[in-house]
Amino acid sequence: MKKDVEAILDGLDKLVDDQFGRGEKAARDAFTAEHQRKMDEYKDRRYSGVTGKLRWVRDKFAGLPAEADKIFEEARDNYVRRMRQVISDVADTIGTELNRAKHRIAQGRAELQAAVRKLPADLRSIGQRAAAEFTDKFDELTQSADDKGTQLVDTLATKYTDALKSVDDEIAAEKEKNKGRAAHAGGSVRTSGAVPTGGGRSAGATRRGGVPTSDPRRTCCGLWTPPYAKRRACSMRKAPRRSRSGKGSRTSRGATASPGSR
């Protein structure tokens, strides 16, 4: 009797896993097929005709409008509805198997009591004491069945939560595909920490020739130059001055000439 009960309880784990797995896969396949089919139908309607081509260009840049998200919401609701039925069916299986185990326990009690009653009168008292010792064993088996039921209910709840999270992840991935280039570009800017352009730049970050004005590498010439070329760049900007008469340089040279050269 004990082996029969333990076999029922031990077999429940695989029985529940298999039944839940089959039901969840069917619900998941239906969910995926539904939102893919409805999205294809939605895009066919949205992009048909002359204005549809303009919408297609707009959606490539800005992404699909919010109304497209209703497709995923409806598909998710239908998935939840199907999963409720799956869980109900699995719970029925758990209840049926636990009742079968408890029925086997009750049957064992009855068989033991019947065996005691069949004993001769002089041995019946001994049989009753032996039967009393088995009462605890039957109670332990009954408690094991109850604990198994609680464990399976918790396992079922965890499986459902994980399955629903997987569905939400699929929805998030599909929504990401439908985002426009503007959204993806904005996300990459936030991720890389790039400096915004246009009016979003501060005065100190205004760029000239690709170098911020606040960059300490900027030289007196107004343009960034490598360190080894700074002096050369500056000297090129400082041309020698000539006198207004155009003879300043000759006079200067003449002033240093010796008297004999005149």
C-alpha cells in the first residue's frame, strides 16, 4: 500500500510538467501566430495606396503609432485566457491523483481493520494494538499527499509566472523592431553619452572645425594644432611690418652698416 501511494505522488511531478508544457506551448504558439497575423494585416491596411507609401516612410523614421500596441495587448489577453484553462486542467489532474493516493491510504486502513476482525478472539487484542501502531503511518502518508499538493500548486504558479514573463519579453522584442530610426538613434546617443548638437550645446562646448572652444589645446591662432607645430603656426601668422615709405627694412640695415661702406 505504501509503495502504491509513493508511486502516485512521485509520478505527479512529471505528469504536471508534461501537461503544463503541452498546454503552454499550444497557448504560446497561438499567441505568436495571432500577433504576427494581425500585425501583417494592420501593415497591409496602413501601407496600401498612395498615402500608405508616405506612412511607410514616416514609420521607418518615427516608428509605428501607439494603436499598433493594441495588437499585442489583445494577443496577450488571449494567451492569459488560454493559460487559465491550462492551469485549471493541470489542477484537476493534481486533484485527481491526490484523491487517488488518499483513496489508496483509506483502502489500506480498511484492509488492516478487516484483517484484525478476522483474527481469532484470543489474538484480536494483539491485532488491534498492532493496527494502532500503523495509524501513524497512515497519517504520515496522508500528510505527504497534502504536502505534495501544496508543492505542486507553488510549482504551477512559478511556471505560469515564468511563462507570462517570456510572453512579455517577446512583446518587448517585437515593439523594439517596430521602433523607427529616430528612436534607435536617440537610444544610441544616450548610451554612448555623445554631446548633443545644435541648441543643446552649451556656450563652452561650441565647436569650430570639430574642436570645442573650451579645449585647452586651442592655440592663439584660433585653430587646434599639434604641440610640435604651435610655434610654427603662430610665427606664420606674425609677418614683419614695413614702414609706410616701404624702405623701413633697408634703412634699418643701412643703420648698422659701417661708415666705410657709404
